[in-house]
Amino acid sequence: MLEIFQYDFMVRAFEAGIAIGIVAPLIGMFLVVRRYSLMADTLAHVSFAGVAIGLLLKINPIFSAIGLSVVAAFGIESLRNSRRIFGESVLALFLSGSLAVAVIILSLAKGFNANLFSYLFGSISTVSTGDLLVIIALAIIVFLDVVFLYKELFFTSFDPELAEASGLPVKVINLMMVMLAAVAVAISIRIVGVLLIGALMVIPVISAMQYGRGFRITLILSVVFSLVSVITGLFASYYFDLASGGAIVLVALIFFILSLIVAKK
Amino acid sequence: MQLEEPYIKLENVSFSYDSVPVIEDLTFTVRKGEYLGIIGPNGGGKTTLIKIILGLLHPTNGVITLFGKDRHDFKEKHRIGYVPQRITQADKNFPATVFEVVRTGRIARLGFFEKFTKKDIEVVEHAMEISGIARYRDTLIGNLSGGERQRVFIARALASEPDVLILDEPTVGVDIGAQKTFYDFLASLNRDHHLTIIFISHDIDAVSQETKTVLCLNHNLVCHGLPHDLLNEHILNRLYGRHSRIVSHNTNKKE
């Protein structure tokens, strides 16, 4: 066995990383094709505000991050449906708004320390056993939702109007989609970090899209890219003492560049 | 003469966008087996009318009966196949194959969490077959021409095994040569597959030559009946204003 796996924290990081590596592109795919890539970043910043609240109230930041981002997801969808603000502007509003909240809370709580850095860029040493259980349980829920509602999610992403004309509750499905995204983002920030989770949801997907295949195959490809990026990134993070989020996203970027070259017609 | 079963029935239907009336007091019936063309000027309410029938918009007034049921109680959405207008704008980069798109036509017949069955797949393949796109099964929709993509969306609508097919400006972005084959295809669906067709167009020539009945819509019903009785200068003036004229009415006529 490799020396790296003798450390329990590394094993936990890998287990959590694999769960995230599968779920992030699954959700990311639906966000990308809906031209909603910025959603992941927005939810990540909301999660960050959630983390700040958790640090302030001394509760597990994962729980406060999940709670706040699910609430925000609901708010984003409601505001978007009201059509009083452009969809993009809603995202900008939540993104910068929650960052402001996070910064204020953290400065009140005097929370600017190394701990904060790990939430921003991901850290392999911070996943506790409790975190791991939460991450895996929620990842399984998100995964099963996508598997069982695949045809509905595909249809509403492809053409919401046709989907509605076919009798699908498009608004409910959209809301669910955004909530799943909120959960996926919140469970990912330990490993990948607030500033980089958006990249893990989007880059493997756009890499996979370069190969010009159908939806299902593109989805599977994006999960493969993501998993390889996470695993390689975690190794690099351990051996070269790098922030895990940065290492993972850098590998994903390399895949993207290779895909651009390889898939060029 | 016994009348066929009424499929779609509108009684005194009105619709306004933010108190701007778009459709006023519209009453008509579409019966089984009809091939109805809806014409009228842009902004005359054609697309709005279709969206009302599909349940995407709700009328401000009036009663809509679909297959004998009030629209609120109408659940068999699969009985109406819809081919939307903006197919040519469909996202070219959307990663979906023809098969994946056509298969969405079955979703109206399936419940949540239900998987596609072998029968669903057979119907999808058959719909692709009769629409002439079976050979593009695994092609990305973004790689097809306007006319081919048009057929994908028709196959999608046919895959739900509908009783009524509604097409909104189906030939926009389709080249002239392909249009002729396309109209023949629609005619055969109506004749051989006993599909009731509602076909919106600004192309008066096409409507007058292809459809069995015509409905002229400019906020309210300007005319409804057989194409040859209706499409005279008087009605076109009411529909489009004074300077409209019937041009090349008999070119391209089918043998």
C-alpha cells in the first residue's frame, strides 16, 4: 500500500473527493447546458457565508453551509421566476451579497486565520469522520436524484417550454435542480474550496462536450474527467503540499486543453 | 352528415398580455381528421392561441375543451404533439443526439421515475423512421440542417403517438426544395396516419394549397372555412390591411 494511504485523513480526503468528483459534474452538466454555469460559483459564495455563520455560532460549518445555500437556491429561483430581474443579475446579486455577509461575520468573529484559507481553496487535512459521513450520504442522495429523474432533468434543460407542454412541472424540477446544486456545492467546499468548486462543476463538463457526443455519453465522460482530476489533484496536493482545490482544478484544466486539441475536427 | 368528434373546442376565448388584448372572443372547433391552417399577421395572436391550447398560457376568459374535457381536467398531454417555432434557434451546442431528443416525446406518457420501456424505444424508432431521420439516430442535433432538425422535432411530437399535431411556422429556416417534401409528409400524416393537424403559417400560399380548412386570425376570428371560399382579396384586406394581394396562388400546385 502506498504510504499516502496510511494516514486516515488522506483516506477520508480520497473518499470525500471521489464522492464529490462524481456528483459535481453530474450537476454541473445540467447547469452548463442551461447556460447557468455561474450558478455553481454563486452557490459556493453563499456556502461560504454559511461557513462563516457556522464558525460564528460554533456549529459544524458544513451544516450551516448546506442550510444557507439551499435557502438561497430557493430565493434565486423565486426571484428568477418573478421575472423582475434578469437571471444573471440574480446570480450576481447573491454572489456578491453573500460574500459581503461572509466577510462581515468573519471580521466580527475574528475568523481570519488559516482555517479560512482552507475553506477558500480546499484542504485535504480538514475532513473529519463526521464530515465524511455527511458528504457521502448527501452525495448519494444527489446521485440517485439525478439517476432517477434523468429524463425529466434532461427534458427541462433541453426545452423547458416543450417540457411544460408535455405536462412536466418545470418550475418544481428547476427548483429541485438548483437545490441539488446547492447541496453538491456545499459538500464540496471542504475539499475543493469556495473559489474553485465552480470550476470542478464546469470544466470537466465543457471538456467532455468537446468530443461531440450525446448527452448521456458526455455526462459519463465528464464524471471520468472529474474523478481523474480529483484523484490526481489529491495526490499532487499531498506530495507537493499544495492546496487541494487548486491542484484538482489545474488537472481539470489540463484535461480541458488536451480535449480541445484531441477533439479538434 | 355526421360530424367527427370534436378534439379541440374554444368558446369565447380571450387573452390579454398585461391588459393588452391579443385574442378576443374566439370560438371555433377542430374535429378529428382535420387539417387546419391558421394564418394571420404577426402579432395577430397565432402563437398565443397555440400556447393557450397547450396550456402554457391561461385564457383571461372563455372555455377550452380538449378531447371532451375542460382544460383544467385535461391530463392526457401526450394526445397533442407540438412542434415549436424556434427550432432553428435551438442551441447548436446542446449535447444531445437525435435519438435523445426524439425520446423526450415519450415522457408525456411516462410517470416520474419511470424508465423508458422497450415499447417506448420501438415507438421512438418508428417515429424517426417515418420522419426520415432514422439514419441520423446518433448524430448531434446541432450538426443537422434546418430541414432535418425540423423533422427531428416532428418525430419527437409523433413519438408521443398524438391525435393532434400542432406546428408553429414549421417551414421557417427550411429551404424551398425541402419545404415541398415536408408538405407532402404532413399531408401523408393526415391522410395515411389519420393525424389531425393544426398548422400555423404566415405563408398563405402553403396554407391554401395544403390544408383542408383555414382559420384567419387577427385578434379575433376573421374567417374559418374552406381555403378556396375564403382566401379572397376582401378577407386578406381585413386580415393584413388594404394593400395585401394574393400572389402566385397557383404556382407549385400539386398534380
